[in-house]
Amino acid sequence: LSSSSSSSSYERRSGRACKWLGVAFGVTGPLVRFWKRAGFDVVYLRQTLHFATGELSSIFVKALDRDVDGSHGPPPCSGRPPTHKAAAGWIQRSVDRYRKRFCVLLSFALSHLISPHLALELLLPPQLPHAREATAIQRASGARASLSSSSSST
């Protein structure tokens, strides 16, 4: 999924710029990982299971990093702030409120509905591709360091 292709098709049809994208789905580990990898973050998680699916309903959103005119920000010295910052602002406030509420709900309302592993996935921020690569590199260098220290001690 490419958010730029989704937003550009919307823009072509409607003639309006897209500042953010959202998706709603029943929470499962693979879906949470998929949308987090795409840069989306949770802003809502229902406290009870959906009657038809038996899953917790959620809403994930992502601010787009483009300005209204399709550029990556306003022209220099235009005096006009980039509109994506406004979208990113309300999204971040919503994510912060969700995380606080989620931590409280884990102690009672959600305690029997969600696994600890899935709870952590829902709390962690989205891991964008460059961050995943850095994490993989760190893990690999840590593994090499532990292998070299264990081989040098023998």
C-alpha cells in the first residue's frame, strides 16, 4: 500500500488535497503490524468486542507529508505554514490521548481481551522502513559483538 498513490487518486477524483489517511479494522496481530509498518498509528480502540466479528474495532490514521499543492511544503518565505503540520498535530494529540486511555484500560476493561504482545504492538509508535533497517542493523551488530566476545573468552 502506498499512501501517496491512495491520496493522489483521491485528489484526482475530488480536486481536493488529502492531508491524512485513516483506516478502521478489527484488531489482529498481522493487521496491526501491517498498518504500523505503513506509518499509521492508533487513535481509537473499542473497549468491547464487535458483535459480528468478535474483534476489537480500531481506527488508525497517518498524516501525509505533503502540502495542499502536492509539494513537500510551502515555498520558502511564503509566510504560509505547511498544512500537513496541522493534520500531524491533531493526529499526535489523538495518539497521545489514546495511549493514556489504553494504558488505563489495560488494567481492567481490556485485560482479558488482549494479549500482552498485541498490547505492546498497539502502544509502540509506527516503525517506518528506515527505522526497521536501523533496528535490523543494530540487532546484527549486537549479535556479532556477542559472538566475538564469546569466542574471545574461550
